[in-house]
Amino acid sequence: MALSPQEARLALVALHRFGLGAKPGGMTPALARDPRGALLEELASPARVLVSDPRVMTTSDALAKHFEEAEIERALRLSTRDDQREMRVARGRGGDMPPQAPSMLMEAPEASKPAPVASQPLPQIEQSVFRTEAQVRLAKAAEPVLGFAERLVLFWSNHFCVSVGKGQIVRATAGALEREVIRPHVLGRFADMLLAATKHPAMLTYLDNRQSVGPGSRAGQNRRVGLNENLGREILELHTLGVSGGYTQADVTALAKIITGWTFVGQAEKLGPVGTFVFTPNRHEPGPQVLLGRTYGQADMAQGEAALRDIARHPATAEHIALKLVRHFVADSPPAALVDKLATVFRKSEGDLAAVARALIGADEAWKGDLTKMRTPYEWLAATARFAGLPREAGQIIQPLNALGQPLWGVPGPNGFADTAAHWASPESLRARLDMAAVLSRRIPGDVNPSELADALFDAALSADTRQAIRRTESKPQGLAILLMSPEFQRR
């Protein structure tokens, strides 16, 4: 062992509490000498978190393909229905027609025939996009030395979460929301991320703002459609102020009215490229609105933008974000002093998320205490892929996550996946991980010695009990499974 117990512990905190685990080579003396510096170095180049991969689609391209396929499927259904109707008519006249006859009833000249519609089910573009996004995301997790910035991406993606279970539009754009909204702003200003997330098609669809119409608007009066408060409520309760942030039901209604008319260009493309955010005045609730004691009388979209920027600067938002960050990275019961430090930095820097992240790393409280948090299934699988060199194919992440209870971009509700150790350490969760560890241990390539691998990953931070348990195993898969299920590998 090259490191002292104290050096190994600090390196482990950097790798597990703040990162995604060790890569081949394990802990290094350089990391042990300056773990904070290594983490800060990953924040120094915000462009590192961006994804540049020709395989992924923009939101606009993905939605254009989605609507194109939807139109083809609609035409196929209509064609099938017409054929069935013609068959019924022919039979009603007493005709004894073979199964192919209906297609000959309306035989058109060759030049006027429409393009044939495929009879076989079309591959779903939404699933193809989803699988590509999964593959690219896992590959991105394997790149950095520590993965602190990637952990921040995961945190904010769960904060501004959507669920592919909502429908095909969200399935086609959930990955794009993370790439186009979270990654560009993860080390930027919180207000900019809030606005970008609120305007993204995945969020507008997931929380039903596309259906929200101001009751006093032209559309509301003419069509008798109503206000949907889902997005307004979750912005206040989950994205900004927090459930104890001092807002009322009247504030929820006011914000919902303020963001009426916020939608995106659909299939018709009349207002721009498909998927582009657009403000539709005829759906917007006219007149001033009072939100959190302040009156917003701006016209059109400016009203909502001003409201969201003010909410982003609210002291309750700083407290809520700081509490969530400390709970995620440090402890289920966040140290109050550390929460206060981060909230202060958030307020003074006007929501500079890079400054908040640096403050987290610089605080002594963040480095104290045992690693008691539990890796989420995604973090656990990503950590395994980082050191083991597992194939980074879509199925290698999508199916295991489904089995482990954290389907990719498939949150159970707008509050995201749970962020406490008790949730992920339940008997059911641990049993599922044990089964998965047995599968993964057989997939790890190469002539790996489990004991040597454990020493490389943890050095002096590896407990005597874990080291002995691995050495007593009778095979490589057994040893690797114990390593994957060890407290050192599970905890962060």
C-alpha cells in the first residue's frame, strides 16, 4: 500500500463522495496529496461536461422525426381502415372477393398512385434516440478522472427531472434536455438553467404547460379550456423555493397564469422549426399578476422571464438548493453550518453554480464524517463501468437500471429519485444489487485478480474484513461480486 490511511481516506472521499469512483490505476499519490485541487481542476473547464457526439439528435431534429413517424403511422392506420371498409362494402354486395381484392377496388393510374406505406411496424425513432442518449451518457461518465462535474450533471438532471413514461415526446427529448439545458448551465447561473429547463419541450410536456390556457385569454374564452397549474406548482415547490419556501396557493395560480402561452412549435412548423420554444399570446392570461407580493405587469413572455429570474434570486431558493446539494453530496442529515455556507455563496454570487460547487469542495465540513450515503443504481453501474472497462452499449445501462429501480429518465414523480441512503439500502434494493453484481462480475473482461483490483481501487481505505472476504472466494466472479457489494464500493 503506497498511501497512509489518512491519505487513502481523503482520496476515497474525493472519488466517491464527489466523484464517480476510480478508473484503472485506482488511487494515485497525486490525488491523495491534493484531492481538493483535483476536484477543482475538473470545474476549471466547463466545456468538458458538454457532449459532442454525432450520434445524438437535437431536440428539434428528434421532434421532427417523432412527428414524421407519427404522421406515417396515422396514414397507415387510415389506409388499413379504408381497406377494411371497402372489404365490408364488397361483401355486403355479395361479392366473393379474395383478401387482396380491396386494394384493387380503387386502382389508380401508375402516375397518380401515392407512395406505398410499409406494412411492417416501423422502428420507433423515440426508442432509438433514447438508446443512443443512454449510450452517450454512460460513455461520458467514463471520461473524467474523478467525475465531479458529471455528478453535478446528475444532481441537476434529477432536480429538473422529467419522465419518459409521460409519452413519446418526452422519450425523444429527455436526453436532449440534459445535454442542451443541464450541461451548458451546470457551472453557470441558476436563473439561466431555470429558464432553459422551463422552456424545454420535455418539461413543457411533462408538466402539461402545453395544455395550459389563461381563462381570460382569447383561447380560454373561445375554446373553454382552462389553466393547468402543474408546472407553476413544481417550479415553486421543487425547482426553486422548496415546500417550506413561503409561497401560497395564490402564488401557484399566479405563476401558472404568468407562464400561460409558453409552449413549443409542433408538427405544423408555422412559427419556426419543430421543437423551438414559442410564446403564443392568444393563450396567455392578460393583465398583471401578483406573485410573492410583487406585481408583474410586463407584456407577454417578459412577464414570465422576470418572475422566474426573481424567484431564482429569492433567499428561500438559495436555502433550498444548498440543502439539496449538501444532502446529495455529504449526508442525509445535512450539517447546518455547511448549508448556510452554500446558501450564502448562492445569494452573494447571484446563483453562480460554479462558485457554489467550489464552496462545497472548500468547506471542511464536506470532508468530515464517514461515507454513509448510498450510491444510486446509476452511480453504482457507472462506477463499475469506469474501472472494469465494460461495453458501453445501451442495453448495458437501460436494462440494469430498470431492474434496480432507477429507470433512465424515468422518475416516479416530479420530485425525482430519492436521495437518501435508506431508500437505496432497502432489503429489496440490496437483493436486486446482489443479483446484478453476480451478472456484472461475469462480464468484467481480462485476467483480473479481485484482491489486487480491490487494493488498487481503495489502497489503505480497504477494510480488513472486505480484503479477507475477497481473498477467501473460490473464483474470479465471486471475488468481483463481493467487491461490487462491499461497503467501500457501495458507499459515497
